Amino acid sequence: MPLARPGDRRSWRHRTPRARLLLWFGWLALVALTVFAWEVMNRDTIWAFVADAPRQAADIGARMVPPRWSYLNELVWPLWETITIATLGTLLAVLLAVPIAFCAARTTTPSFVLIRPLALLVIVGSRSINSLIWGLLLVVVVGPGILAGILAIALRSIGFIGKLLYEAIEEIDLAPVEAVTATGASRLQILDYAIVPQVLPTLVGISVFRWDINIRESTVLGLVGAGGIGLKLEASLNMLAWPQVTTILIVILATVLVSEWVSARIRHAII
């Protein structure tokens, strides 16, 4: 509200009465939601187990030390499978996401009525389902193994790559597009000479970043039978072989750190 003029009894307030009322209703709804969520959590929680959790964690931690370094020889091939799942899954996702992104972008879609909504639906659907769920479904469809893992990573990554890429396409500089169009170039030539050169560095950066994320996700796909080092982790957990679990976790951590370093170096070189 504006400052009051001389002789006017109105005074300045930070919020209008309507805004204050809405703010109080918002806080009330938040408190009600918090209480409801607490009741839902408390309904199935056995607090005796929670109270005993520190002792159990300390006991498991003591069993995990020292790591069983002799187990490293059995992790070489599963680790290679994990890297293969992440790499091939990312490459497959890029091949599928690029045309979907061009169909979803306002500046390049062939049809606003049919094709763009379908492309957006594919992107949203891919991003809505976790890679573990994709893995569970694909293990049933194609059987256990790294093929299910590759397809799970690809189907999960399509939405990530497609969304970032189509947003980058919509933000390109239109001056080169108009210049190439003025020469009488075809639609394919406009894409080739005016749009692709602008979004190609972005595509490479997105792909490398997604590959880095997929390294992390592929390490746990073995828990649902989709291959990789996760199979060894599940087997060790089932046997309560805690020193082996420690070794696997160290290998996963080292792999993620290396992938993070590689991803950062490549993105730095691009930028």
C-alpha cells in the first residue's frame, strides 16, 4: 500500500489484509500437513527399533572393518559391466532424445497440435519413472543381465537429456536462423547450419553430465537383476559378508569420484 498523505488516516502496511489472511491459511495448511505426515509415519514405526538403531549401526560398522581386499579380483568384471551399462545407456538415450527434443522445442517442432505434445509426453514419462523401476520392468521383459540395465538407463535418461536440450533449442539466437532462411535454405539446411552448431556444445555437456549421473545409478541396478556391481553388492548383503560390502562400497565410491573428475574436465574443456 502507498504511504499515507497528510490528513489521511490510512497507514502503510507490509501486506494487505487479504495477503495476511492467505499467509495465515498457508501456515495453517503447512502445520496440518506436517501433523498428518507425522501420524502416518508414527503409525507403522516401531520406536523400540529406532532407539536400538545406534547400537545396531555400531555393530554393523564394526563388522565391516577391515575391508576384504582379496575380494577386489571378483569386482573387476562387474565394475566393467557397470561402466558399460552407464556408457551404452547414455549413448542410446542421446540418439533417442535428440529427435524428441527437436520435436518438443517450439522453434523446431513440425506440429504444435500433435507432435509437440507427444514429444513432451515422452519426456515427462521418462523423467517420472525411476531407473530402478525401469530395471524391474525390463528384467521381466528381456530377462536379467546388462541389456536390461542399458535399456533402463536409456529410458530414464531420455527425459533428462530431452528436456534440457529442447529448452536450449528454444533459447538459441534467431539471427543465424533468419540469415540462413533468407538464402532460401531448406528446413534441413536451417537445422544443419543455424541451429545444430548453437546447441551442439550444450548437447555434449548434457550428455557427459548425464553419463556421470548414470554411473551412480547403474551401480544399484544389479539389486533388481539388471547386471553390474550391484549384483555383487546384493549377494554380499544377503550373505551378511560385511567386509565384502565395505570393499564394494569403496570401489563404487572410487568409480564415482573418477567419473565426476572426467565429467568435470570434459565440461570445462567445452565451456
